[in-house]
Amino acid sequence: GAVVSQHPSRVICKSGTSVKIECRSLDFQATTMFWYRQFPKQSLMLMATSNEGSKATYEQGVEKDKFLINHASLTLSTLTVTSAHPEDSSFYICSTTDRENSPLHFGNGTRLTVT
Amino acid sequence: GQNIDQPTEMTATEGAIVQINCTYQTSGFNGLFWYQQHAGEAPTFLSYNVLDGLEEKGRFSSFLSRSKGYSYLLLKELQMKDSASYLCAAMDSNYQLIWGAGTKLIIKP
């Protein structure tokens, strides 16, 4: 079945630094990639939707200059958390689908801890 | 507005049956998904319903009533490994997923 590879799985960084998270679709072309954030004991919160070759669409309240999304190819999307702060510590998950109204394929998630 | 409601937490006994309910309100409807999420892991797909009725898949079944905006996930012959959060998500007319907060299922021996 379709597989989505997300790296890194865990990252600890210092406040003020930037962290890049990669998400790759391994056996299909991911035209659209969804980036979610999940705080402990809460559900998934959609941060942004990225489409290959165009600018990402950010959800209300998500700072586009802080969470940079690049979707330069049909198999790779990246999320960069710039100038990270402790409140950015969370579980970030990418997901995509190979067609509309079909189940999402999730990456394994990235646990970000900002100290 | 768009909204998903499901219980926060449920407890059940190993070997028993449990039903997790979900009600939804969305702008248009393109299906209802159930995902399982173990702590610290990404969600995994369990089921998808777009037509009314019951879909059975092994120990897990999912039911949908579009007129009532209601779905449930039925887990039979519960095992300890079924302890997880179960997320209900409805897809709206724009094919966007609206997520519930998840139901934490605790299985006791």
C-alpha cells in the first residue's frame, strides 16, 4: 500500500533555532500534502495544505512566516519551524492521499521539543 | 459551523464489546472515517463509510446514518492492544477532514 515517510521522528532543538521536517510519498505522487499538529491529549489540528508547485494554504491562526512549507515536487513536502519557541513543542504529522475522499496516508510523525 | 462530537474516554473489559459513538455537523458530506491512534504514534486508518449502514471488517465494524449525522465504531472481542485513542473524522463538501477530539479507550483485564 501507499507509504509516507516522515523524518526526523524526534528532534530536540534550542529556542531560536529552525527545524526542518521532511515528508515523502514513496510509491505514489502526492499532489496535496496536509500538515497537522497535535498537542498532548488533543486531536489533530490542520496547520496548512500544500499543493505541488504552488503556495501553501494556511489555516486561521497559523503563522505562515513561522511555519514555512515547501512542496517543490510530487513526492516531497517540507515544513520548517523557524525561530522555534518552547510553545512550538508538539507532534507534527504529515499526510496525503492519492485521490479525493479516500483515506489519508500518514507519516509517522515528528516529536519536536524546543528547550 | 462544523463540529464533531465523541466521548472523551471509555473503559471496557478484555474480551467484551464496546461501541464508540460520533455525531457530526459538516458543510456537505463526503464520508466518515475512523482512525486508531496509539500514544506517540500517527493515526492508522480503520474504516470509511459514505453510505448508510454497517461495514464489517474483522473485529471492527462501523455504522453510518447520514440522516442523523451519526456514526459508531464497534469493537468486538476486545484485546489489550486495542487500548488507544479512536478518532472520528468527517469529510465536508470541499474534501476537507473535520476531526473529532478522539475517544481514549482503556481496556482492563
